[in-house]
Amino acid sequence: MARLAGVSVGTVSHALNKPAVVAPPTLARIEAAVEELGYVRNRAARDLVAGDSRTVGMVLVALDNSFIVDIARGAEEAVRAQGRSLLLANADVDLPTQDHYLSLFDESRVAGVLLAPLDSPLEGALRVQRHGRPVVLVNYAADGFCGVVVDEEHGGHLAARHLLDRGRRRLAFVGGPLSLRAVAGRLRGARRAAGEEGLEVEHLPTRSLQPAEGRRVAAELAARPPRERPDGLVIAADSLAVACVQALTTVHGLAVPDDVAVTGYDDNHFVSDAPVPLTTVRQPGLEMGRGAAELLAEEVGGGEEHEHRTVVAVPELLVRASTGG
């Protein structure tokens, strides 16, 4: 490139890194050489030499939930404010894919990794950590990692307490499998709220949080005699809840909230525009993403003196028509 532009290697270096110190005619010749040769600088190599990567990797469990998208947006905002760039990867609810992207970011020598993981072993994250790269968990907590989580039990308590305060007494919790920590926490919260009134919560398990399971539960409930049917449903995810409400009202002829009041969880962007707008528990995704990025910056700069900690975010109830709001 220097030969083509008729300048020294040092002048090329100045043009690429400190263009203000290069005379405009010389800079124009170097830029023309760059264009002709198709040169693209190797940022990873520069960062490796400097010992400071300006890139953060983020692996997300899935992108079909607007709560996860909000986490990514919050992280990107905070990472950009730190003078770094964020690279996103979608694990698509697949552990090998999650581990593939963790390895890819590790090999790329990113400054650190933000991970919203599957409910599964964290071998891939531990491997990245052993290589000296910080990993911060989002919406998950584990020993040996910094993380940001939501108080899921409090969220379940909020939803059930709201139904009880609306006069509902036959509560059921819809969701599963309970191997998902978030679902198990939400069920504990619902049971605690009911216990405060001397009541119990029926658990209607689901195999996943997909809409088909919500429709299946709706059919089971509609087949029961009215007196044996719950009058309040605490549903573990908006995807389940919207499908359940739709089936109850359009297929089985029940009224929501008159026959059964329903709460969801996550505050996905579509629930406020559903035919029956859904009361739901909002998780602060933007704030969680920002908090995770800030924890990562602390760990990157803290060295051996850094102490891992987990930040707990507080959810809030948003009342809409599905519970009479």
C-alpha cells in the first residue's frame, strides 16, 4: 500500500490511525490505494497487540421473546456508552448452538461475554471464563459468575395477589416444565399469595411455553363443570396466556375475565394489542441489559480483586382487560 501511494509505511500508519496529522493530498493518495487494494484493517489483531478488545459478545437464548430483545437493546446501549461494540448471537434454544457462539467469541478474543442462557449446564461459559474472559449471566444466576436476575417469586406473588384482590378464589397456575427456574419461582410466588388467604393453587403443567400448550390447557378447562373450573389463572408466560385466552373465548365460548380472569408474564409487545388485552408481569429487560453490561465493565476493569455479585431486578404488574382492568 505504501509503495502504491508513494509514501512511507509510517505515513500509512498515521493515515489509518491519526488522519488529522497527514497532509490532505497525501491522505487522498493513501485512501485511493486503500480502495484499490480492498484493504480492511484487522481490528482483532490491533486489539490483541494493544491488549484491549473493544468488542463484547452477547449470546441470547432466543429472539422470539420481546423481553430478551429488550435485554439486548439495554446491553447495546450501555456497551456503546462504554466505547465498545456489541456482537449478538441467537442460540435459538439449542445448547450446541449456544456453546458454538461462546467458543466463537472466545476465539475472537472479545473483552467479555454477556450470556442469557438456556436452563442447562454452563460448561461452555465456564470454559470461556477459564480462558480469562469474563462472562456475565442475564436472567440467570450461578455461583462463580456475575449476573442480573428478576425476582421471579415476587412476580408470581404479584399476579396471584392481584387475582385474589379481585375476588378470585379458585386459582390455577399454568406453566412448565418446573425444571425451568423462572417457572418454578413464579409458581412458588403464586402459592405463597394463595397461602396468605388459606387457599391453594392448582398446578396445570405444560410441556413448554409455546402457544399450543395454552390452547390445550384451555380445552381441558372448558371441559370441566363450571364449579370445578378455576376462576383465576396465573400463566407463566405471555405466549401461553394469549393462546389460552384466545381459545377460551373464541373456541370454547367462555368470557375473560367474567368466567375466568387471566394474568400472563413478560409483557411481550403484542399482549396490549391482543383481542383481550392481557394483564401481565413486566420484567425490566432494558434495565437488566444495561446492568449486565455495567457488571461486565466492572469485571473487565477489576482484575483479580473483582468480586462476583448478582443484581436482582423487581418486576411490576400491568393491569389490563383480562382481569377487569
